Amino acid sequence: MILADKRLLITGVITKDSIAFHVAERAQQEGATLVLTSFGRVRRMTERAAQRLPEPVDVLELDVNKPSQLSALTDSLRGRWGEVDGALHAIAYAPEDALGGRFMTAPAESAMQAFQTSAFSLKALAAAVAPLMRSGASIVGLDFDATVAW
């Protein structure tokens, strides 16, 4: 098992159809210990998906656009594990007016919000987990489908 004794943070699980769900499932099959993140209304969905993994896992509150929640994530992971072996950034969001091919009419605020949440938040997540990462640890980012966003 190539991930035996590894501790991984997985973001972006919403349902069992999420790419991040399948990453989490495979990581567990390879021996990893996991924790998921979610927030707001979708947290319940994430908690249901977490129960469908080979071994149910905890879901921590995290809105990557809120610095206080990123700090709380660092504290929570430090208290739980001390160190982290890896993190998966699989977070994407765009306001409705920035979806469906409406690039020319999307307000700048919506485009910036989509970029902040879907892309730049990788930096915020990395900064939150970097102090906890063991030597050789990894952060993996999944891209979003820009054909849907614009």
C-alpha cells in the first residue's frame, strides 16, 4: 500500500460523483488516513459522501475565502495529526452570471470571485498546510473546466 501511514487533507468532495471523492477513496484503499473539508449548505452533502468512503472520515469546516477558517484548519490539523503528508485542492466555484459561456457579459466581480475561489485559493490552502507538511509532502491541485465557466 503506497500511502500507508500517510495523512491527507482532501478538499472538494461534494458527492460520490466528485473527482475528489474518487481520489479520497483510492487514497484510503492505498492506506492513507484522511480528513475532508466543506462548508455551508454543501457540508451536509460532503458528510454523506464521507460516510460512503471505505472508512468514514471527519469533515472540517473550510471556506478557502475566509482567512480565519484557514487558520482554524491549520490548528485543527496540528491538533489532530501534528504533520500532514499531502493535500488535494479540488475547489471550484463561479457565480451563475459567469457560467454557461457568458464571458463577454460576466461582471468583473464574478470573474474575480471565480478566479479567487477556483484557482488562487490553492495558494491560501498551501499557506495553511505548509507549516505542517513533512519532508517530501505534496500539494496537488485539480483544474476546473473553463469551457463551463465561460
